[in-house]
Amino acid sequence: MAARLHQHAPVELTVFDVSAAAIARAAGIGRPAATIGAALRGADVIMTMLPADAHVTEVAAQVREHARDGAILVDFSTVHPDTIAAVAASLAPRVGTVSASCMKSVAAAVSGELTLYLGGDQALLSALDPLLAPMATTRIDVGSQTGAKTLKLVNNLIVASTNLAIADLAVLGASRQVSYASLVAAFERAGLGGWALVNQVKKHTLADDLGPGRFSARYMAKDVTLATRIADDRQVPRFLGGPVLAALRGAEAYGYGDHYHPVVIRWLETAANVTPWPPGQDGDAARAVIADLCAAMAALDRLIAWHGLSLAVAAGMAAGPAADALGQASAESAALAEAAADLAAERAVGREQLAAVLDQAGALAIASHVPALVIESAHDYLSYLAAGGLS
């Protein structure tokens, strides 16, 4: 993102990081600063992207001390909404704050094709647009500083849940002599799995390209933890938040913490004592198994979208705009618009039909001695929805 600014925006850029290696990678992009204070002094716009809430709070204290009057802080970090609200309050009125969240991949950052969720004063957003345009082809004003962070966390919860659901069903398929490639191809033909299937599972899981260098299991666990905190605060069930965290931590325990987060499939293979079935050698019953797993994935897509939007609505966002914003990021799926329409109209989720589909996949898992973590969690969520009168 700094390189895009350097190449395409008329700015004098100063860069700082506590990592000397990161500063070295920025050689030629901007003037390196020796300290945070040196980077901040005299800056018109301050852009931060930091690992966690504590770092954002710490740097905000430095902004209060060193930034000039009238400066603008744009924070791209993925943090709890309460954190950005507290930072903005602590800096006002001397320094304006814009809350920003980045969606999509490192490749999209390199090409300037990110999606950004933005929240802040309209005048500040307008002034910043020439600086944000080189980074992101899609820039969405979500209406509030907290909304920008909330939607990012919902986005990542949906993405992580979708990856775990695909991995869970793929491992179940492998136990019945179905190759990952065959199942992914069937999901794609059926329009299932959304952005995550095409851009993560198809491109990286199938190619066994899940090593370090992309958004890691450890960082995804941090984001899902924040999403579950919002769910707890709003008294919304975690649904797949707990199982996703368990899978990510399990992957970390096996040495995959710094690997690309879809690596959870490696942990599931171990848990199920299953190895991938060779492509092109599917068993005789593969077609029927694939049909059952496609039906299960369609049900899970629907429940994941419903749950993500329910969390956004509980946090004060309207279902339609939230679905539209998520649909332009990596949470994109065909189920989002349907879930938004159902929530807006207060229509039920169709519990009995979804339960019947999941029962069939669950029976296959029992017969195969496969844990089926996502399917079992989905049954729990359906029971919650029934108890709440949404059957």
C-alpha cells in the first residue's frame, strides 16, 4: 500500500516500523524515520496498520503527543470497534480520525485493487480519496468509525467459517473416496463457497500452497476472537466462531500458525485420520457423495451468511447495506443477498429443511468416523434459531 502511494499519489512519504527488516523492504518507497515521533511530526496524514488493539492504543498516544493540529489519522488495523472509537475520542478535536479496513489479499494490495470500508467525517473522507484511490478500486463509506471495523471482523468471520466448512466437507468427501478437486469443482459449478472457494481454496488449498507469507492462521484467530467478543457483547450466538478458533489453534499447535489460514484443512485431515484422495481416481459412489456434500455446503453457506449479517445487524447496521458491503469484499457469496432479504423481511431461516440436509451429511460423517465439526455446530445453531422463534 505504501508502494502504491509512492508510485501514484503526489505525496512526500515517511515510513516507520519497529521492524528493521520492514524498513529495509520499504527502501526507495519513502524516507525512513528513526522513531514514531519523527515520522509523525509535521505530517498532514498519518496512516497506521498495526497487528492488534494494544498497538493502536500505544501509537495513538504518540499521535496525541507529536502530531500537528489538523492532522488526519487513518487507521487500517483490524481491531475491536470500541478501540477505534476510544482512539478517535482521545484525539478529537485536534486530530481527525478515519477508520479504515482492508479486504481481499496481498495480491490485491500490490495491484491497488483492495476493497476498503471507511468511516469518519465526510469532509475528511473526501480529502483523503486521492490518497486512497491508488490502493483500492472499491471504497465504501459504511457510515461510522465503528462500522468499518465491525464489518471487517464480520467479513473475516464469514471467510474463516466458509474455509472451515469447505475443509470439513472436503475431508469427509476424501473419507468416501472423493478427491478435493472433484468436490471443489462441484461447489464452483453450483455457485457455492463464494470468494473464499475461488480465491483461496481453489488457488491455494488445491495447489498445496498454504505456507507462510499470506494472512496467517494466527492472525485470523485474532480477528475471529474479536468477532466473538462482539457476538458476546451483543448476545448473539458464536455459531462457527468457537469451532473456527479451535481449528485455527489446532493448526497452530501442529506448527501451522504462520501459514496461510486455509491450512486448517491439514489439522482436520489429522483429526479425521484422512489423507486426500488422488485426483482423477474417485470411487464408484463419488457422484452420490458429492451431491450430498453440495447440498450440505448450500445449507452452510446460507447459515454462515445469516449469522454474519445477524452479527452486523446486532452491532447497529442495516442488513441490506451490510450485505452489499460484504458482497464487495472477500465475504462475497450468493447467499448474502438472500440472507439480507430474509432478515429485512423478518422471514425465518427455514430450519427444518436445512436440518434435514445436514442430517444426511451428518449420517455420512458418522458412518465414516469423521468429526464433521461444522455440521454438528450448524445443528446447534439451528436449535438456537428454533428456540428464538425463527424456525
